[in-house]
Amino acid sequence: MDLPDFGIPPQLARRMSMAEQHEYLRTKLSRRRTLVTAGAVAAGGLLTGCGGPGAPSTNPSPATSKVHGAVVSPFGRHLSFGADPKTQMRVSWQVPLAVRKPYLRVGLKPDDLGRKIGAEVRDLHTPGVTGVRSALEQYYLHAALDGLRPGTTYYYGVGHEGFDPASAAHRSTIGSFRTAPTAPRSFVFTAFGDQGVSQAAAANDHVILRQKPAFHLHAGDICYADTNGQGKKSDGYDPAFWDLFLKQNESVAKSVPWMVTTGNHDMEAWYSPDGYGGQLARWSLPDSGFDARTAPGVYAFTYGNVAFVALDANDVSYEIPANFGYTDGKQTKWLDRKLAELRAAKSVDFIVVFFHHCAYSTSAHASDGGVRAEWLPLFAKHQVDLVINGHNHVYERTDAIKDGEVGRPVPIGASTDPTRDGIVYVTAGGGGRDLYGFPVGVKESYEGHVTRHDSVDTFQWTKSKASSKETVEWSRVRYRGFSLLAVEAESGPKPVLKVSALTDDGKRVDHFEVRRGA
């Protein structure tokens, strides 16, 4: 009789330590002996991915895994805030094999992790596709921390039966985070979109760490496991890319809350609902009154004197319509209510909105007319102070835009007042994925390399998914290298957002200030 291949699939092997590979093979050999004795033909192995493409999953649940926990190492730790960054933190991580009784330890000292909290297991199954990929089972774990002290550093470790982070053998895995203070005078946050897995992406991570940010915003197109980004099952897809991404970013995300929203490459059509089942498995994001079970990239939180609103532009995009209208207008209605609530809050000086598709850009994807039609009137109505996008793999920054035109020029180093001038839109898509350019004949213009400010011939996407040409004056700064945003927020009598754009080696290529009522 034919027996299954008992080797380790490459996409699984690259996620496992040598000890995990040894235990995996030992367990499979034991199963093989059982199959031979019984005269059975195995349809698959212990884990998804062991049988042929498209074979049904025979994966054990976390409660029945036979792999000893001592040889399974957690990886890919990443943090996110709960609804209140002062008192809530969410800790997420991954294990390459199913484990028993996963948990988190937390305490005020690295040698005193006395509080133990059980973790939620989100088991994500990706079916195989004949001739393309084997099926794969991934295990994501999440622990919710509530009732924390504001402005306090906590230490934590993640583990499971057989792997105790408090033990001497695993003390090196202990991480830390700091909750938001009750009333910070100043803080820094960083932002970009379109990171993926690459040397440039890792270089940007190092630059982020040097800024010592309170948190990081990721404006969609997170990992690029889906290479085509059309939100269709015909897209190329490798879910194991997520393992590489989470390993790459662990050095930052284990201590810096990594606040993501959805891009077109994050519509992974193999998972319901609406292709967001993968994101729901991998991330725990704030519950802000919208339906986080179906729209994980839509939420808000306030840190210090700045409110942040994450949106899912797939819902309104004319360019890539796979999820167009999937909230039936509910997201836009929620946005109107949320912006009104935040603008009325006495503790909020600034509102920053971030999402993926560009409202204003001249690079390859240009501007999305759906975003402009649905959301720009609300941004103007509630006087949003800064908008951050990705999608175009460049850095591009507008002047202050009011009623679709330049409300006030904002040269490098200048200051702008949203109550008077309009809103500055930043495309921060140089997170690490292959770079784009600008229209033929349009020169880069950035700090240390300022060129003449001319109009630019570009286009926007229309509802018919056609492009409509436009000539614009608002493209102020253009840089096509890898980059990120670093923003310092100051409160007090004269609150200010000091916005800088940094290259992947830390050089500044743009800076400006946002001051209300200046």
C-alpha cells in the first residue's frame, strides 16, 4: 500500500526549531507504525500540510496535541491596545504546533510574574490548493489584560504546559510594555503602510525602535501573504508568510503596540467573513462600538491629547471593489458619530485618521475617488488634523487641502492650522515593500533636495473603476525611498503635532507642524 510522505513540508519546517522538527518527525513515525499495523492508508499526517494538497485536516485541537510543550517555542509576540490604552493591553503570539493550556504571566518586575492569565486559542485553517500549496494549520494565542495601572511598566511572558517563561531556561523570552499615562505632556508615535517581509522592512523596524514610540500605526497591506491584492481566491497566497512577518517584527511589536488596519492585500478570500478571518485570528484590536467581528480594521482609541481613528478603505474603494459596500454604509455612519464625539471631547486636541487607500497621491495607484466621496466631507466637517495613508509605495505629502484645493501651501518646515487651512494628507507607503515612482517627468522633492513646485498630471479612480485625469497643485513633498513617519505630540497651552518623515537609515526627508488656532 502507499503511505504518506512523512517529511516536514518546507513551509512548516521554516517555522520550527530543530527540537520542534525532531519531535514532529518522532510523532509522525509513531503514527506511521500505527497505520502500518492497522493496514490503513493515511489521508494526512498529524498536522495540516502533511497530506497532499487539499487533503482534509486531521489536526489535533490544542487540548489533544501529542507534541510535548517543552519543545514548542512561542514566537511572533505583538501587542495592541484595548479601548483604553491607560488600563488595557492585548498580548498576542503564535505557536508552530498545537499546545495545551496556553497562558500569559505578567507582573511589575521581570522576576515576579505572579499573575497568570489563560489565553484564547484562535486556530486558523487554510485549505490546500492542488499544485499551489499544501493545507496549513496556524495557531494564534491572545490574552486580554484589563485593570492595569496608567503610566506603568509591566513585564510579561507567554507560555503553555511544558513551557514556563518564568523558568530559568526561558527567562530570556520575557518582554515588557508601558501603559499610557493619565495625562502625558508629550509622546511619539510612528506610522507607515505596506511593510511586508524584506531587509528594508527590518531596517524600518530598527528606525522605529530608535524613536522610542508609545505605539506604531500600520496603515494596511501588512504582510503580503496575498500577493495580488484583489481580494479573490485566484490571488496568489501563502499563509506561512505571516509566520515570517511576525518573527521579523517581534523585536518591535513585543514592546510597542502595533495598531493595524486593513489594506487590499489583507482581504484574504480563503477566510470568512469578507476575507478578514485571518486578521481576526492574528490580531486583537480595540472594540470601539463598531462590529469588530466583521470589520477588524475599524476602531478608535485616544492616547494623551490625540485621538486615533482606523478605517477600512476596502469598504469604499472604487479601485479595488472586492469588499466595496460590505458594511452597507455603517462604517461611514459610525465615522460621523465617532468624529463628532472625539471633537467634542475636551481632552482631545488633535484627531489623526489612518487607513490604506490614498485620498490624495500622484504615484502608481493615485487617488481613490470612493475615499474622497465618502469620507472627505466628514473629515472637513469635524476638522480632522492629519490623515495617514499607505497603498502607494512612496512618501508623498500634500499642502493643506480645503474643498479639494490647496487651502494653504505647507513647505518643508512650515506650520499649518486645520481650522483655517484645511487638512494635510500623508502617503507613508514606504514601509518595506517594493517601491513605486511618480509620473514621468515629475521630480522628487524632499528636505535637502527641494525642486521647483509645479503642477502634476495624475488621476483618480471613479466608481466605474475607470481613471479620471486631473492636474493638481497639492503635491508638496515626494520621496521614493523606504521611509516612515515619526510624530511628536505635545499638549499644554499650545498643543502641536510635530511630523517628520525618516528614511530607513534614519535621515529626515520632511517635517512640518500642525497647530490648531495658531
